[in-house]
Amino acid sequence: MSATPARALNRAALAAADPTRRQTPPPRIVHIGLGGFHRAHQAWFTDRAEDGADWGIAAFTGRSPQAALALSDQEGLFTLIVRAGAGDTAAVVASIVQAVDGADLERFLALLAVPSTAIVTLTVTEAGYRLDPTGQPNAGDQLLSTDLEWIAAAAQREDLLAEPDGPRTALGRLLLGLEARRRAAGGPIAIVPCDNVASNGEFVARGLKAMASAVSAKLTTWIDDSVAFVSTSVDRITPKTTPADCVTAARLTGWEDHAPVVTEPFKEWVLSGEFPAGRPAWESAGARFVPDVAPFERRKLWLLNGAHSLLAYAGLRAGHETVAQALADPECLGFVNAFWDEAARHLRSPELDLPGYRAALLERFANPRIAYPLRQIATDGVAKLGARVAPLVLAERAAGRDAGASIRPLATWVALVLDGVEFSDTAAASVEATRSMARDQALVALIGLVEQRLCADEVVLAAIGRIVAADSSSPMP
């Protein structure tokens, strides 16, 4: 296949080559946060569902329009490269039928207003919701406050878009979209967050309802009556695409693709909640619907995501660049196993199969062909540590134990920040404010950004202080 020039990827050419691809699904799902993970996960599950031909996705970007621009040139089509230890396989995914700049509010509101749109999914990262740990809007988030003021004014107008600009945050845009649906009598809809936040459906429900209450009583009532919130646990490692991956996509499929996505063979999607306007048969592609997603959610948040954060900070401290490199370091591997041992005390359900899950994680993390950069994982440490690590520390302390292993990712992050290492973080201004404090004060302030309750625990503070002192006495390579 490599000797033949790759063909331009578009729907007409794909349909000519594969008659099963002739139908372009209508857009019935709106997604917020178009990126690699969404394409490797929700878009893949929808494409592979037995009724996927009936369920197209209109995917909107978050902060940058670049992903939409690249995909629009290919009519939403992209190659998913599954990178196993033994080699690569690839297939074209066709479920995204519209790739749109998130700033295109006119198109977004039009899609949210029509009854045929049944679901909104989100992948905006933990920090992207701009909610505090209880699910309330962050009081100090100026962008979210500005959005709420704009929406409150819009709710009083006949034309929601009569004024220029508009909401820029994910939940601000979603709230405006729900107002458009209410006005259009678009009917019920399901909101499905797919980010690593505990009880993410309930979390987003609290945030949106609090925001709605500041905007419109009618909208608040309508959300209560017409919007279902689904909690999910999602899992599929998706590193950033490189130029070499475009070459691989062309070699494996014969299609020229400027926006492929690389992922691992493993995939998991667990959902709990109602879909009042219908949904794809995602279970036919391997998704799992359960009465309570919480046990699966905690398993994934603590064992996978928590270990990722631990490897990110401990691995960077040791001079490593990728997850696979960090896991090959005996000290880092020891940290991970100790962290998992603590987490396992709070994951008692037999259906979780912790021994099998841990073994699978070690295999996944060690895959040398998935070059998952530690720097990428280390971003947004405040929100990620708050979701992935702090709940386990609190659980261990509530059980009367010292949380010696679970505090390590938090302590190592604090040590790196105190030593002047900078990470991209939505809470960067708050982190930066600690740099003018005395070191002991900064340590407590940084811990408080992640989880305020830990600041009152002398045992935790002392243990973190010891790790910070030890790490700071050993400069990064």
C-alpha cells in the first residue's frame, strides 16, 4: 500500500471504496471539547455502534479552532491508529459529521435547539469546568463570571445573540445552548460529561443549575424538568499526534490524513443515567451501562489517573520524559505499587477485578510505543490532583492511616513548584501567587489549592513537608 500514493480523505471517496460507509449520519450528538481523546473514545464508540449510521456528532472545539479546521478539510473523517506493542492497526472513523470552531455560537445554538439533538457530551478536562470541588462555580473565575453576566443579559432579550462576542467557557456556552433549546421547545436532552471528575454527571448538574439560578428562574425550572445528567468513567490513553503518525495512517489505510489520532488497544466506557431523547447502542461497541458508576469511576481515577499524576511528577523529578520511562524506574514503580495498595483498601467490589486491572495497567503503562509525555499529564495539577489524589488521601486519613503513599504525588508536585518548575495550569495565577510567600507558607497554600481540608491535618502537612525537603535536596537531573 505504501507504494501507491495516498488518496485524499473525503466522504465521497470513502463511500466509493467502502459501500458500507455511504450514509452520512445526521448530527444528533453535540460534543464540546474536540480533541484526540474524544475522537479515540466517544467518536469511536459511536462509529462502531450497531446503529451508528443514525448518530452523527457535531464536535465543537474549546479554546482553539485548529482541530476543527484540520477535520473540516476532511469532512470530519480521521484515521484512528491503534498502537499495540506488536504493531499498529488503523481504521477510518466517520461519526464526526461536523467539526466546528467553538466560537461559532450561532451554529451551536441552532443544533442545541432542534429536537433531533439528543445528547451533549463533553471532554474539557477537569479544570475546564471551572467549578470548585463541590460543583459550584469558582467565585474567583473572572471568565466564568463574565459569561454569566452576558447570559443573564441575553436571557432578557428576544435574540440571544443580539450582542457581539458571547460566552467563552464550556459551561457558559452549554448554558446558553440550553436556553436556546428551552425557547425552541426542543424537548429533553442528556448531558454526558466524559472527564476525570468523581460523579461527573452530578458534578456538572450542580454547576449548571447554580449558574442557571443566577441567570433565569425559567431556565432553572426547565433544566430540572428536561435535562438528564449521565455519570461516566472513561479510559483510553491518547498521546499527542506527531507528523510521523500521518505517514503511518497513509501507509496503513491508503488515505492521506492530516489529523490522525493515536491510541492504545485498551478502551473502557462505563455509564450510569437516563437518555430521555434516545442514544446510540454504545453497548454493542463494548460500553457498559450500570446502576452506579462510582466504583468503576474510583478505580479508574485512583489507579490509572492517580498513578499517571504520580508518575508525571516523580518521573520528571527523576529526569524521565514518558510514562514508559518512568515506570521502568524501580523507585517510581515502587511508588505506584504502594499508591495502588492504599487505593485498593477502598475499592472492595469484586466486579472491579483489581488484580487483573492492575496487571493490565502495568502492561499499558509500559507500552514503549505509546510515548505519553509526562509534561502533558503534569498540566492542570491543581484540578487533577484534587480529583485523582486528594479523595484517596482523605479516605486513608478517615480510616486512621497516615496516607503515606497517596500523599506522594501531591508532595512531589509541591516540591517541583517550590523549586521553580512551571507547569501549564488553569489555576496558574493562584499557583504563581504562592511564589512570593515564605516557603512554609507557600507549601500550605499550594496544598490548599488542591484540597483545603488537608491544610488542617498536621499529619499530612508534616509528611508532605518531609517529602518536599527530601526532593528539594536532590535537584532535578
